[in-house]
Amino acid sequence: MTQPLVLFLDPFSPEVRAAIEAEAPASLTVRLATSSDPAEIAPFLGEAEFFVGGIAPISAALLAAAPKLRLIHKWGIGVDKIDLAAARARGIPVTITAGANAVAVAELTLLLILAVLRRLPHRQAQLRAGEWARARAEARVQAFQLRRKVVALVGLGAIGREVAKRLRAFDAEVRYHDVRRIPADEEQRLGVTYAELDSLLAAADVVSLHVPLLPSTQGLLSRQRIARLKRGAIVVNTARGELVDEVALAEALESGHLAGAGFDVFSPEPPPADHPLMQSSAPGLVLAPHIAGSVFDNVPDVARHVFGNIRRVLAGEPIPERDLVR
């Protein structure tokens, strides 16, 4: 009997491919792309029962080439590159690895917040340029603690919760907004306070975005909302670039209205050289190439999560609700 074929659509490094293969059940045939060339996976589409990917687009045309497909599993959580309408039309469920990379993303979120508050990359550049005394003098008036800052978490899913847990250790005041307010006892346990979105943003020293990209969240941090942020606030985005009016944000950095920003995501990706944030010389700006969830020691966890849901489909068992994309 032929084993079910699991096709990983996005290329990973040899080290990551080996880590994934080490977690693969012997009952599955697993093929992992080694390049972004569509011709590499084309011979296997007709037999593939499971797609794993979502970094490169999973289009209606790609789905049409896979008549045996039973499940599309995102390696991660963002499904904006998957044609959900085409999947629904075929009756193919789409799943995510909910929570599997939450700690990694939360850690980078804290790193960006602290690096922006201290303007760390700018200080390093000054140090390398021989500006020791100037860097120290400027830090006295331009660097700030996280302690006692009002941190606004926009979204309190798995990642937002992990960020909230870590912020408590810094003695920050954590407020949040989410489409679903969590129960009062959970708010108390996490040390968070709920607020409506616009009042949350207006009071924040730090704004950190943790919502998925949906029609309702695209442009969430608009030019108007950026203008209403406190002077000297900072914005951190480890979610999706399309959540933010990046032109308006860059202008707010250049004018000094915002003290800084930490961005791990952009629209588009990779950002072109003339992207407003790539063009900005604001000393409080810290950029990273969408690496928040990219940590090697988490690969086995994510792989087990993916293979666990594939096993459930094969066994006719329900997929956990938190992993299903509706």
C-alpha cells in the first residue's frame, strides 16, 4: 500500500530539513522542497495528500494540481498567503500550528521593545564610529526603561499572552485589546487590563501588534491612529506589515512624534530598497527580516505539531479547534 505523501512546499536549510525528517512518522512519505523553483515540487503534486507551507503563495492553481489533497497545514500561523476561498470550495481544511512558535515570537518582541527603548543599534553604530562619549551622553536623555511603561498589546492570542507573561518581570503596566475579552480571572493571572482599541492606543508608551492579517485588521494602525499616539511612543510589529500604514509610521519617526519602532515584518516582503522604513534614518528604528518565529530549537516542536494533525486526519479524528482556520 502506498504511503500518504506529505509535501513541504517552502525551502528550508539542510539542517532544518534534517530536523523535520527526524520527527516524521515512518508511515508517511515526506518530501521537502530544497528551492523556490516550482518545477521541483510539480512531479509530486498529483499524489500529495498533505501540503505544508504558506510562506510562498498557495494559490487556487496549485490546489487544482493536487486532486488528492486532504489538508493544508501552515508552518506557523499566518495564512494570508493561502487562497482560503479556493480551499473551502474544495472542502480542504486549512490548519495552523497555533501556539507552537509563540514563545519565540514573544522573546523577539521583548528584544525589539528593549532595543528600541535603548536605541541599541544606533549606540553600537556610534561606538564603532569612535563616538563613545557622545553615545553615553545621548543615552542619558534618549534611553528609557521598560519599567512602569504602559504597554498596549493589540491582540491577546497565544503570542500576546506569552508577551504579557514576560512583561510582568519588567514591572510594566500591561493593557490589551482583543476581539474577545478574556475572563476576569485570566486577566488577573496574566496581569493585564482590557481597554477599547482607541483609548488603549492613546495611553500607550509602547504599542505591540499581535493580530492576524484579516480584512478587518488591514491598516489597523492607520495614519489617523498613528497621529493620535502619545508623543514619544514606540511601535513594535511582529505580526504582519499590512497592519500598519508604514508611510505614516516612517513620517512619524522622522518628525520625532514617535521615539522609535521595531519591525520584523513588512509590506511587501522582502521590503524593496525604497520602502519607507528601509529609507528611514531614525535612530530609534530597529528592523529584522521576519525572523521572530525562526529559531532552530523550535523546529522539532513545530514538526511534531504538524505531523500530529496529519495523523488525526488519517485516523478520522477531529483537529483541535485552535488549529482550524474558519
